[in-house]
Amino acid sequence: MPLVKRALTGLRHEDKPKKPPKLPVTVAILTHLAPFINSVSHPDRTLWAMMTLATYGLLRCGEIAQDSHDNSRFPRHHHWYLAPDGVLAHYYLPRSKADRHRDGTTIFVAANGSRTCPVAAMQKMLAKLPSPPSPTSPLFSLDGHKPVTRQWFLKRTKSLLSKAGYKPESFSGHSFRRGGAQTAFDSGLPPDEIQRIGRWKSPEVARRYFGFTFHKLHALSANMAKVDPSRPLRFEAPNL
């Protein structure tokens, strides 16, 4: 029976030792990778646009590259829109993991003037395409006709990580989504806002994607050392 088979499969998975989670590709890591991007190369411009958009937009790998299980699922040119102010951009997802009713989801990213700006990276890629696009053309493509595959994206990403001195086996396609969440947490964004941006159903699921970094713990320890002595904290309710 199918249900019994699924239950047995789940039990077998429980016996397997859990692998450590892959490392996040944070904005700080993107900054280290930036010098290794050749801005003259269209494949490099495409890779950089995908990487920055995935991190700042907290996107899954399948939301920027062609889905390996469904060849018709990939971002198209009409899914990207830059507002007239040149600051706010919309990235539309017709389908996503949390969008079970296929209503579509809009991801917002904004220009920030940094070296890792996702809007600037996208506009540089779109300014020099190999062929004139149509609204339904692949948004990320090497020849203007075929969409970039997940396999190509991960292979080029790991090559770039290796050039920058990182261990590529420590990262995965989900590292960008995890890195975006970690960077947002480090910047002081409340967990409930990170949950909303990342489209997680609950805070418990969202918190799996970020935690205290060494720098954040060091700052906390330094701030605690500077606190002046005060009266003991009383936890009982005051008498009214």
C-alpha cells in the first residue's frame, strides 16, 4: 500500500545520520566573490545577476533557474519589472513551493548602490543580451533562447566559490536563500519580517535558516561588558 511504503521510507530516513546544513551565501560572501566576476562576459553577468537576486530576494534555486522536473518552469522577461524611479524592482514568480493555489508571488528588491546590488546586476545583464528578447524569452539565458539550467548555475557558482578560496562542497543551491535570511537577521530585521520576506509559513521554519554569527555574538559580548551595574531584575508582578 502506498501509505505503508511512505511510512517505511520515512523510518529508513530517520536512521540515516543527518548531514550538517550547507553554508549560507551572505551578502558579505557576495562581496568577496565580486572581484572574480568578468563584467565583459555575458555568462558571468548572467551568473552574477542570478546570485545577487537569489540572495537579496531569498529565492530558491528553482525560482531563478529552469526546473529540472518541469522544463516549462523558468523565469521570463515579463517576470522582471523595474519601476520608473530605477530603485524598486518586481520579480514575479508564477509558481513557488508555498504558493499551492498558483496565485503567483511578487518578490521586491531595491537598488542599494553597493557592489552587490541586485538591481544594478540585473540591468547590466539586460543591457547586453546576445539577442533581442521577447516578453516570453528566458530571463536568464546564455544564447537568448534556452534558459539557464540549475546544473549550469550550481556548477558556475561552485567554480566561483573555489576561485575566491571557499570550499564549494560546503554550499548548495539553497545557500542563497539561507544567506539572504542570515544577512537580514544580522542587519537587525525582526524574525517575523524575515519570515514574511522569505515566505515561510511559521517563525519556527524561518529560524532554521539563520542564527547568531561569530560577529553578532562578539558584539553582544562586548555590549554586555559595558553595561553598568543596576538593581537586580525582579520577575514577580508589582503590587498594584
